Amino acid sequence: MEKIKKTPLCKEHVKLGAKMVPFGGWEMPLQYGSIIDEHLTVRNYAGLFDVSHMGEFFIYGPESINFLQKLVPQNISKLTTGKAVYSQLINPNAGIIDDLIIYRLEDKEYNPSFLLIVNASRIDDDLHWIEFNKKNDQFDIEIENKSAELAMIAIQGPLATEIIEEFGLSKEDQPSRFSIKETNLDSFKVFISRTGYTGEDGFEIIINNKEAPSLWQELLSKSEKYGLKPIGLGARDTLRLEAAMLLYGQDMNEKTTPVEASLGWSIPIDKEEDYYGKNIILSQLSNENLDKILVGFRMLDKSIPRHDYEIFKDDEKVGYVTSGGIAPFVGANIGLGYVSTKIPTSIGTKIDINIRGKLHPAEMVKRPFYTRSRRV
């Protein structure tokens, strides 16, 4: 049995009274208090997350752009220094190996350099796929897996920019949305990006393992006046669900394509270079060979949808729920799920969710369920 891993911040969570649980092979904080209170803290103030279980791959070399162009649908050749893009690693059948963020860093030894942030549960599979493609096609690149050496701390919420200002980085010097920079936060040398997994403005900070506990402690002590509190996995999940952000292994996997997962917005149709699954993906974008599609819905009664519940339309099973639960800020019970493209998928379409043998009414709604300017 594989030994459970601990992040560099594990002792900090225990000191703060967190309920620790296994998650994807890691011991992680589920909650420090009430999950709903933690959720609302992020929506109204700011929350501090340990996301050190995520993976970090550095890829650089003269052929690094061409290499990444083959692996993901996004057009990496258009990614400028300091910018980031969301994409997916794709297999030959157009299935999603993983979803990830790709950052273009300052050139290394006069060659393009990139940072890939991947899901914790997919680090080994992703690395194997990346290294296989490098070896198979003999790309002139270097791959460095720094996942075991680096920690990652996220600050999310409307007051995140004020908190970062307290560490010597003015709002003018802070990275813009989907950007990254290498800088100092007080005495800490970090990468800081304007990204997140909550639907709020915020930052993700990459720092070496040794210094991570000190930065975590300083963030909490210096930001108490902003209402900053540590946030566990429970609220992280309800926050990402309100923002309709997908969870790998639950909302998508190697048997679902980006188009089926309603990620077509992340796929440029004008990319000339070939990539894995391109023909399948482009045909599905034209509504060909598309049998299922991910939709968002809200319950019309007080019932709560959960993973793997069946979805019905006119008493016929048409799909299944992938994520569901209470949306504390939105004030509704919501879900994501795959349905057959044979039924209407427009906003307002009525469906039913099978909960313990009884059908409960729901309707399809616009995603995301929550944005900073709109509620469901």
C-alpha cells in the first residue's frame, strides 16, 4: 500500500485544528470549522488554501513550443512571456488525460520556457505521457518535475489584492488575470500567478518547500484585519462547483473529450498544427459525433444532487450527475452532469434527478452558477 504523502504545510493545518483526510494519496485539511462559513469567507473576504499537492513541470528548450503544440489543443505559439492558458493533455482518442494551466516563463538559455501545473492525482500519468512523447519523437527539450520540491499556496477572494499589497507588491505590480511573474513577497522569492479555482479574484503562490510554512504563518498573521482564514477541501469543492469549474476524475476523464465536457471555449479552431485527437475534437465542435454533453442544473425542490445520480427526461434515463451539492452563496442546490445530445440542452430545459428511487425536478441553467457580477 502506497504511503500517504504530506504537504510541507501539514503541521500548520494540525496546529490550526483542521480535520485531516486522505485525498488523492495526500493527507489534506477537509475543514477547520464550518464548511459553509469557510465558503462565505472566500466569497466575502479572502481564504488561504494549501494546494501543494498539485504538480509542477518545467519544460524548456528550442523545440518546447512545437512539443506542447502536439500535446494540447490550445495554441501555445501565441502564448507570450508571463501569460497563462487553460488547456488539456489529450490522448489519441481525444480523451482528457488531465486538465492543466500552462504558463510561459522568461526564456531559459535563450530558449522558450514553460511551467505546467497539473492535478495531484495525475502527476505520474502526465509525466509518463510527456516523457513518452519526448522520447518517441526525439524533441529537443528538457523536462524537470519539481512537484516534490515546491509548495503552492492560494489566496482567493475579493480582498486578495489588498493582502498581497501587505507583502510589498503594489496593485500596479501584481500580475494581471492569467499572468505570472517571479518576484519577492517581503523576503520570500516566489512565482505568483493571478489564477485560481474558486470563481474569485486571487493568486497562486509557488515557493520552495522549506519556506512555505513561514510564508503561510505570515500570510495569516499579517492579514487578520482582512478576514483571511484557512480554507479546507470541503469549501474548495463547493466554491469550484458554484463557479462550474470541473474536477478531474469526477467531471472528466480519459473517456471524455473536451467538447463533451463543455470545454469547447478553450479550443481554438484556427490552430494549424496537428495535436492528439484533433479531428475528433473539431468534428464534435461542429456537432458531429457528439453523443453527450456536460450541462449545469439547479434543483427545483430542496433535494441535493450527488455524484452518479441518474438524470431523466420524460421518464427516460438520459444521463448522470458528475458533481452536485449545496451552493452556499448562490442559495440553491446545483449540479453538473452529462446528458444525451438527443434531448434539448438549452437553458430552462426541465429534467429530473433520481434520488434514492424518486425523481426530483430540476432545470438546466447557465454556467457558471456564480460569477462576481451574477448569481444563478
